[in-house]
Amino acid sequence: MLLIAIFAASLVPAAHSRYIFERNDLKRQRARTAEINLLASVVHRLGGARILACGQPNIGIGWQSELAWDLGSNTGSLYFSAKYEQEHPHPIVNMYPTPTAGSSFPATGRTPRKPPAVGA
């Protein structure tokens, strides 16, 4: 019985450190979820068709799948290559997720493309 109590007591520090690690990880994941929700609200507010009409979205690789989901697109169409942009210049919409609200703006002064007609 004493051996079991000693063994259980030896596990307390490891369990405590694991608890702290998981609690901190949960805080980070909740913050990321809040940022994902802010990105979704920006896409909803601006409209996916309007964003795409202004140019190709340029967002960090870690956010491309979330943006593709919100735009109803796939990640392949959102991939941005600086080399391709140099060879084939086209309008870009830089998007920066921030803790308070997502930001987006056209990267060039070019006139945006006309949005496609709805239902055509």
C-alpha cells in the first residue's frame, strides 16, 4: 500500500505541469478560434464576390484554408506566389488577421475587375 502511495505522489508534479500546459494550449486555441470568427465576419461583411472582384486574396498560409472555406473556394485558387506575381502582374488583396479585427485592402492602385453578374 505504501508503494502505491509513493508511486501516486511521484506522478503529481507531472500531472500538474501537464494541466498547466493544456490550460495554456486551450487559451491559445480559443484565441485562434476568435480570430477565425473575425475573418469570417470580415468576409461576410465585405462579401466574397467583392473580395475576389478586387483581386487575388493574399493571406498567410496558415489562414488560407479558413479563407477558402469562408469564400466557398478551394485553397489552390488562393495560393499566392511572388514569382508568379512578378511574371504576371494582377491585382492583389492583402489580408491580415489581427486579434481585434481582420484587415484587408487592395495592394495595387489598379482598378478592380468588374464583379461577375449574379445568376448569369
